[in-house]
Amino acid sequence: EVQLVESGGGLVQPGGSLRLSCAASVSDFSGYAMSWVRQAPGKGLEWVSGITGSGDTTYYADSVKGRFTISRDNSKNTLYLQMDSLRAEDTAVYHCANYGSGSYYNDVYYYYYMDVWGKGTTVTVSS
Amino acid sequence: DIVMTQSPDSLAVSLGERATINCKSSQSVLYSSNNKNYLAWYQQKRGQPPKVLIYWASTRASGVPDRFSGSGSGTDFTLTISSLQAADVAVYYCQQYYSNVNSFGQGTKLEIK
């Protein structure tokens, strides 16, 4: 069974940067698409970004496009989220999640639902 | 992008009674090529990460009690808990995966009346 552990959260000033990591304990990490989902204090879930198993295709929510970069190192079984130009509204618990399956359609890989989640790491953007 | 809207925002139901949560997508999440609705439901209990309950709009995930059921197609979906238990107190979210830019509903908080 896949287990996910996030790290790298903390307090950062507006305009600053932070890199989150998600360590996965799974035998075939490269076979799974992954995502980052955040939850602001007292608010609902917000999907942030997704990446295919090979890492060659990435997707972003409009709210973070151009500021956040998702990547992965399959040799280290680790997912990353580089967050730049941080704003107060980026304050949240950031969860990584695993897409258990997906399929190709017209040469595009479509991932499905998220079936394993990490407990999250907290990011606070404040001066 | 696809916008997901849930109703109601909160719900209080007596133990043993039925709870119904609705989810509407801004465009159809039904793929005609395989006749599947790309819609999942998640449960999040206080202080825990979300847990998938239902996928393909109506398929229960492994280990999910059969009092949970999902229905609907196209743009309108429903999560039903047939007989509410104390353990079901949580926030419930729908999510579309029709687009690789996924999106969630705003959540429905379910409490005991």
C-alpha cells in the first residue's frame, strides 16, 4: 500500500519561496500520477497541481499557475512543489495525493480519483 | 475550468435517518466513449486527510460501508447515506476528474441532529 509523507512547510514572508516534498513508500512510484491539494484554515479542499508518472506533463490551477512548479524524482520516490511569489492566500495545509489509476486517450494520460493521501504540511505566508 | 457546486453547505440529520448531498458540475463529466462519469466523493473527518468513498459516480471504494451510495450522471450527482451513524460526522466533497485540472465542490458539513 502506498504511504505518503509531506515535509518542507513553514513560515515564509509574502513574496518568498518554499519547496515542499512528498516521500512515497511504494515499489513503482513512476507508475503513479500525483497531485498537490491544499486546504486553507477553516476552508474546503483546493486542487493545486498534478503530474504524470513520468513527470513529462504537468497541470496547475489558475490560482497558482506561473508561481508554483510541480516536479518529481522517481529515483528518490519523491514529489515536489516549488512555491514562488507566495501570497497570504497561499496559507494552507498542503497534502500530496496519489492517483491510483488512469488511462491514455488520444495520447494524453488522464488520471482518475485520488486514493491515497498524506497528512499534510502547513505553509503560513505572513510578515 | 469545471466548477463544482454542492448543496447544502451544511446538513443536520438524526441518527438512523437518510442524508443526501448534491453536487452539480458546470459542464458534463460523462465521457461518451466509455459511458463513465468522472466524479468522486470524499469524506474528511476533523484533523484527518480526505478519504475516497465513491468513484465513477457510483462505485464504492474498498472498505466503504454499503450505507454510502452515489448516483447521478452528466452534471447532477448525489451522495446518499441511507442510515446515518455517529461515525459519519464529517465534511463531504465531490471532485471531478474529467479534466486533468481537477476541481472540488466547496464541501458539505454533515452533523447529527
